[in-house]
Amino acid sequence: MRAPFVALGFSALMLTAAPVAAEGLYAAIAFSPQTGQSGGSWNYDSEATAETEAYASCGAEDCGTVLVFQQCGAVAVGDGYGMGFAGDLSSAVAQEAALASCGEFTTGCQVTLSFCNEGY
């Protein structure tokens, strides 16, 4: 397992289909709307553990889970901590979708957190 890491960002979209390489592995992203901080965790055996670790790595009291996934996920944050998030089989596609989602709510969007479970 990898240790959780902290970054500014946000992502969301739960995916259920997973290739054999990542079957049973979960990742999560937590986000704080007050600070724009996010935390991520990956390669965990349960959704609950992935969520707990993402929350712990977020670093703000108001962090909440925005994405639990089995493949790749990304968060984009913009002005005023507006954000968008997405999950996909590909990190590049998840990043593009997170940026597009963020752009619907605010300007100045940048991908601030993006990662995949083992095998992607």
C-alpha cells in the first residue's frame, strides 16, 4: 500500500468496472470546500479504508469524500475553490473530465490531484 498524500484538489465519480489487475483495490479523494485542500489514498482493500485515509490526509475539518473509485481519478480546483472531479480507466481522461466539470462552476481551473490504483 502507498501512504496517502495531500494536495490541493478534488475529484469524483464512482466507477465499478475494473480490470483484473486492480480488482478489489479502492482509492478515494476527500475535499475541503473552505480551504480547497484535498487528500487522496489508493491501493486499499476496502472502500471504507480508502475513504478514511483520504479524509485523514486532507488536512481540514470540513473535508468530505467526493470520489471513491477503482481505476484513476482526478480533481481540478479553480477560483473560489470551485472544483470538478472525475474517474476513468485513464488518468488523462479523468483529468480532462475534471477540468471540464470545474470549468462549469468557476474559472482558473487546474488539476491539483490525479492518481490511479495499481494496474492502471
